[in-house]
Amino acid sequence: MVHSTDSKGNFGQMMDCPMLISTIISSAARHHPQCQIVSKSGEGDIHRYSTQDLQLRAKKLAQSLQKLNLQQGSRVATLAWNGYRHLEIYYGVSGSGLVCHTINPRLFSDQIAYIIQHAQDEVVFFDMSFLSLIETLAPLCPSVKYWVCLIHPSHQPQSSLTLLNYEEFIAAENGQYEWPLLDERSASSLCYTSGTTGNPKGALYSHRSTVMHSYATALPDSLCLSAMDIIMPVVPMFHVNAWGLPYSALVVGAQLVFPGSKLDGQSLYELIESEKVTLSAGVPTVWAGVLQHMKTHDLRFTNFKRVLIGGSACPPAMMQTFAQYGVEVIHAWGMTELSPIGTVARLRATDVYKTAVEQEKILQKQGRVIFGVDMKIVDDQHQELPHDGVAFGDLYVRGPWVIDQYYKALDHALVGGWFPTGDVANIDAEGNMQITDRSKDVIKSGGEWISSIDIENIASGHPEVMMAACIAIAHPKWDERPLLVIEKKPNHQLSDQELKAQLLKYFEGKIAKWWTPDDVVFVEKIPLTATGKMQKLKLREQFKDYQLPTI
Ligand code: AMP
């Protein structure tokens, strides 16, 4: 590292304030004291308090944790839905110098046990709905010394395990606690990838990476967050820190609304309306449920203005439906290893002169990098490919909130200083990136790649299609050909044969003819991963012996 100093060897003369997660909460409590945090419990009742209450309880938690004599950097885990106690753990654990390890409860229990043991979690905070999971996990997780139930003591159930109660755990403390001045590069939080192949791998975030990600994602050309917003993260707090919203919302002084465990269309719609939510965030499958509920009951939004969609490609038809309801879709791309946000689809001044269709096409892509992240696409020899919107290759990224190394891995995760994302993309001359596939999902037909995402996006535009997955099927002549797997909407009218005929026609003029799927099959439910993505690996296994019709 080169240090630039003046002739007397002085560095710049600005205060050296480390970027710490505790500064987010102390600033919010001090400068946005009226800012509300609203949480819906599993039973449906609503809890409200202010950022000051949040900080007081987070400090009490920090005091209680201190008494457990954990080392700085020890891992303290959560198995919990989005709610105020989970938020207190985010701040109380990281703020006091421990590592907040959020675990995805939708993973298989042996994967969760593996994660807990790999991380050597010493304390696990859990929501009541995961009690039986905890009872299964406890014998497999000797590292855990304390299991703490996130519920009012009067509702805590009997268990064969020795459980602590969160409210009792923090009750004895007075909140007179100074957040420690940590090195900003200290580890703050830990999140494991969903691990569709092999064991899950941990991304260990730092205070610095988290605060920088919060600044960058709040910018106008990112999520454009402000104190005028009421933000409801539907994306779980166990999935890459709810895309950073529990931090970035407090950075700008926005209100937070947490939906708890009920993530069905009706519950989310009702909470958006009753709490006057202006912005929300989640994967496309969640929003499909909300839109279906609204259509069935002929409903409208009142205050809801923007929805951040990522995790999987947002189908253009979903964007159009949201637009009809007066809601702007912000399409973003990222991953666990990127804290998670890397790119956001936004227009720029020169796009104003483009046609509405051209503008829509830009907004349907995965977007431009936000400042801090750099990206490139490369060929099989890691040679950079041009940004011409045509060439596509492996997407590589780098930046201060991009992983350098997986947790406890022996070697770096980088190739020549860049992180290979495992996604395949093109980048146009204006810097708009478009994911065409996950590299393991690409379909290679006659040596040429077919974008499964393009095909899925078109098929999802059909009014009777709930979800569409396009997978590769082995083919004697072309190596692989696309098969389209469809989950129909619950109230569908067409027969399988009718819908198949319409879908095959639907592709005409929209994609090259040879991209058209060779066949369409129907399934009751498309399997989803623990983070709500289509499980194409499972579909490929299910259809591995499928005989495509000879065309
Ligand atoms: P995760 O680490 O579970 O958040 O998954 C990250 C992966 O999700 C990325 O590498 C992409 O394959 C996929 N992904 C995330 N956002 C998008 C998006 N907007 N469009 C397409 N794929 C996405």
C-alpha cells in the first residue's frame, strides 16, 4: 500500500472515525429518535418502538453477552424471522465485537448442524417456530453453550433442552454501555451460501464492508432510500442480512416494518397497506403471491411506490404488472459473497431520449455497478470480453464489500484479484449488465449458448403461467436442447395441450427460432431452494431421462 503524505510526513488531517455498525444505531437513536420500527409477530399482533428503544435493548443484550465471557469475534447465531428482537441481535452482537451469524432455517437440518459446527457458534437465538428444529440440532451441535428463545417468558414452552429466555436474558441489565471502538476491519457478521453443490460456504463481513455497502445502496441510483421511506424487508434477515436494509434504512433514518413469519400474498399486502409501506424488497416468487392475491381480490396499493426485486431475474411481465399498480420495480443483482448488492438497473440522463420500449429493456437488465464495485466479463482463458451487449462470459467482480476468501478456507476465492461469481452475463457499451444464466444452468446447443433466463422471462409473461424454468436436456445431435417446465396459476383455464401450443407460439419473433424449447412439461410445483430460487438441479434430475420429441 502506498501512503501519500505531505513534506512533513503528515497524512490527511481528518478525524479517523472507524466505520462501525454501532455508529449506525447510535446515530439513528440520536438523530432519528422518533423513527419507528414496526414488527408483526407470528400471532399477528403488532409491536412498535423507536430507534432509541432499539438501541437501549441492543445495549442490554451486549451487556448480557459480555457476562458469558465470549472472546471478541466469537460467533453468536440466529434462527429467526424478520422482527425487532432479531434487529436488536444484529446491533447488540456486532456492535459489541461479536459476530452475528444469521442461519437460514429453510436449509436441511444436517446442513444447519454442519454450518453451526463449522462456525463454532456458541450461542443461538431462535424464534419459537424453530423449537423442534433446535431440539433436533442440539445433540449435533456441541459448540453451542446457550440456546435462547425469542419470546415473552409467559409463552416459553416446555422443552427437553435447557433453554434461556431472551427477555429474561436482557432484563437484568441497565443499558449503560459504551459501544467499543473496534478496528473497522473486524468481522461483524457471517452468512453461509445456500450450498446447492457441496457444503455451504461462509461469507464473513466486516464492519467496514457493511457500512460502506449501506452508504452505497442508499444512493439515488441504487435504492434511493430516504427518511421519507417506510421500508419493509420481506427478504429474510437470514438471507444476506435482508440485503443490508436493516442497516441502510437506519443510515438514512427510514422507518422499518418487519413482516415476521407470514410471507403469503394476503399477509404482505395487508401489512403494506396498514403500515403505509413505501418500499419493499424480496425475490420474485414472493411478489408473484402478492400480485396473485391483488388480482383475485381486485385490490390497489395506496402508498407503495417502489419494490426492490433480486435474487433471481425479475420477469418483465412482473415489472409491467407492478407498473400498472403504480409501483416502480428496481431490479438488482447480487449475491451472498457481495454483501449482497452489486448492480442496480437504473436509467441515466442519456436514456431519457430513448423510446419507452428501449427504456424498459434497460430496466429489465440486472443493471449498472454501484460505485465501489467493479465488474468484467471474461472468456474461458480469463481474458476480458468487450462491453458490447453481445459478447457474454463469466462475470467477475471486485470491491470493498466483495468476498476475498470464504470463512476458514485455506486459499483465496479470487482469480487475479477478481471474484468469479459463477454467473454468465453480457455488459453493453453503457455499462448495463445482463445475466443470461448461472454457469451451471447454461444450455449449450450445437456449441452455442441459449439463455434460459430469456426463455423463462418470456414464458412468465403468459397470463396462465405462475413460474417457468428452462433446463437443458441431453440431445444426441445438439448435445443439449431446452425443455420448458411450467407451474400453472391456480385459477388456470387452459388445458396442458392448449397452454403448450400457446407458449410455443408465444416465443415467435421474441427469440431466435433455434432457442425455442423443444417441449413444454407441466409440474404441480417448481421446487424452490432455501432462498426462494428455482431449484433447476432438482428439475434436471427429475427430467434427466426425458425423451424430447424429434423435431
Ligand atoms: P445468493 O447468494 O443466494 O443471494 O444467490 C446469488 C445468485 O442469485 C447470483 O449469483 C445469481 O445467480 C442469482 N441472482 C441474484 N440476483 C439476480 C438477478 N437480479 N437476476 C438473475 N439472477 C440473480
